Amino acid sequence: MKQLFPDNVTTDYNTFIESGARGLGKSEIAVTVMLYMMHRVMCLKNPHLFYNLKVTEKFCFAFMNITKALAEDIGVSKFQETV
């Protein structure tokens, strides 16, 4: 996490990919990273201005997996349960 987010405002990464065997905690790390990213966006006074977006544009957080069902079961459901 310290490498991805060296301070509370910046990051040098726009893509984060994890791989490895089952049971290593990839999903837990992904959920934690997403929650932290959402927290950072929600703390901004004007996130659209900060990210140079039009006010009509939406923020999107995505979980990807080998299938849509796995992304929903593993990523999205764990994220929602944690929130």
C-alpha cells in the first residue's frame, strides 16, 4: 500500500493487477485498495475539478476477474460486505 500510495494525495499508478495462487489474500488486498481509493475521492471538496473531469462524468471503481460472475462474487460482494 505504501508503494501504491506514497502520500494521501498522489499515486504513480493507474492500474493495479494481482496474481498468484488461491488463498494468498489477493481479494482482501483489492478490496482494501478500492476502499482507500473511494475514501480519498470522498474526502475531496471537488473531486471532478481535482481529476479534471466534467461534472457530468461519473467515477467508476471496477473489479475484474476471469469471469464476470467471479468478479461479482469475489470482488463486488466482499467490497459491499466490508462497506
